[in-house]
Amino acid sequence: MIWNELKKPFLILAPMEGVTDVIFRQVIASSGRPDLFFTEFTNVSSYASLKGRENALERLATVPTDKPIIAQIWGKNPEHFGETVAALKKLGFSGVDLNFGCPDKNVNRAGGGAAMIKTPELAISCFKEAKSHTSLPVSIKTRLGWSDINEFKTWLPVLLSEHPAALTVHLRTKKEMSKVPAHHELIPDILSLRVKISPKTKLIINGDIKDKANAMKLHQKYPEVDGFMIGRGVFSNPYCFTDHTPTKDELMKLLYLHLDLYEEYIKTHSASYEPLKHFFKIYINNFPGASDLRAKLMETHSTEEARAILAQQTAISRTRLSDDGTPI
Ligand SMILES: Cc1cc2nc3c(=O)[nH]c(=O)nc-3n(C[C@H](O)[C@H](O)[C@H](O)COP(=O)(O)O)c2cc1C
């Protein structure tokens, strides 16, 4: 069982829609891998429908380098949870995670994500249905509550009473989105709930943990926490799961790897170039001329155009670097 194989404190790359796809996970696996990956969330009713299955399966694509990996799913229909999880083992996943924390309006209107906090009975039905349709461990990712941080005192016990294999708590309410600092001060209270109700459930803390050093500090303070999940930290440092501070060259190499992987992907999928642009700021950041270069890249329409601009830039910076004024 994957959750028992991970050494404490383990580090996880948070599921992030539009970010932690199969391509970006390969980039992170090559820079400094976490102990465990999660997919972006996939809708169970989409998987359960004829029309949506192909797209759902694309979202659930994995490669050997992003293992071990957990499939994250969301929805509100218990039967669809059952149907989806039944397929996941064959797809190479080590576990399945139920998203009970997403604050997106469309997701919540559809009754999924954080809306589950307001319908605990339905949440438990979805969990039970998922558990009864797979031998994979089933975990849950959620928030403290819908609008008041004190809701965790009743909401987390509801979940822990079902003994999920792991519980990730993003230390904010749905209403707080990501606008206030995560409530790290509540970790001791959450740990006591876990000990009292479900001591075998692995507890993962998430929210404002930006890198490994940050996680290790929290580990020293709260050694009972099993794992830490890092989300947006990866935007400011794709090496955030290591102690390494990357050089500009290393970041550029990652950008080229991302371009290579994306080019391959576009050949076989109906993907457009535009979403790739969201990633440029991760690699082109914090060096002289970074914002100008980024602005130029944002004007591009293809990986070829992006490569041409990068080649030009490399030539310019080499010229600047040479002592005698000649390119090196
Ligand atoms: C762009 C973006 C997409 C996200 N998508 C998901 C998702 O698909 N599933 C999920 O459980 N959480 C999702 N989240 C929430 C993150 O997993 C994480 O809980 C949140 O960013 C807080 O962690 P952090 O402070 O380390 O970023 C997303 C967050 C961001 C910024």
C-alpha cells in the first residue's frame, strides 16, 4: 500500500488543474521529484459518460517517470465514483483521491469539490462507493470548512470516521480561497482528531508550504504529520522538492524539456499552443531581462516561434558575456 511505503515526512506535488498535467509532471520528475505525484482532478460523471470518457482518460494519462501517482477525482454521483475508480488500478495508479475541497464556482454549483462540506452524507456515500469498487487505497483532500475555520471540528471527524487511507487538509476554508495565510496553528488540533478517530490515516498538511526547507521546519514542529503537499511553490522554484537553488541555465534546460515534451504531445492530441504560455513564468524569472523575454514569448504562436526567440536571446546573452566583444 503506497501510503505505508512512503517515508515520513514525505513530500507531494499538489494536484493543480491546468498545471500538473502529464507533461509538467515529467518536467518536475527531471528537476527534483516529490515522493508522490497527484493528477489534476478528473470528473467522475465525465468518465462515466460516453462523450466524456476519452477526455477523462486523457487527463488520467501517466508515464513511467511520474510514478508513484494518485488519481484525483471529483463529482457528486456516488455510482459514477464507483465506475471511475474501478478503472484506475489497470491504468497504473497507486491510489485514488477524492476532491472535497475545490472552491471553483462551477465545480461547487455542480455539487462537487468543497460543496461536499455542505452535504456530508453525500460525501460519505461517494467515499463508500469508491472504496467498494477498488482495492486501491482511497484518500481525501479537503479544506477546513466552507466559511468558518471552526467547521473543521465537525467536518474532519465525519471524514476520519470512514478511515480514509490518507487525509490532506488544505488549511483554509472554501470562502478564504487562497487569500489569507493558511492556518498552520490548527495543526495540533487536527493531529488530535486523527489520533482519536483514525490513527492509521496518514495526515498530510497543505497550504503555504513553498519548498522542502519550509516542510522540514513544519516537520520539526509537528513530527506527527506524515506528509506535506506543495502547490504554488513549484511556480517560484521547480526544484522546490530539493535543497537545490537552480541556476538560470538549469531553468532554461527545463523550459526546453517542456517545449520538447509539449511538441510531442501536440502531435498526437488536439491540444493548442496557448496553454503552454502559462508555464513560461516558472522558468523565465528572476534574472536580468527575464520580463522582456517573457513578454516576447507571450506573443508567440508556436513552439517554433518560441525556440527562435530563445535562440536569439541565448546569442545576445553570449555576446554580452564575451570579454572581447565577440560571440562565444
Ligand atoms: C492553478 C491551481 C489549480 C488547482 N487545482 C486543483 C485540483 O485540481 N485539485 C485539488 O485538490 N486542488 C487544486 N488546487 C489547490 C492546490 O492543490 C492546493 O491545495 C492549494 O494551491 C494550496 O496549496 P499551496 O499553498 O501550496 O499552493 C489548485 C490550485 C491552483 C493554484
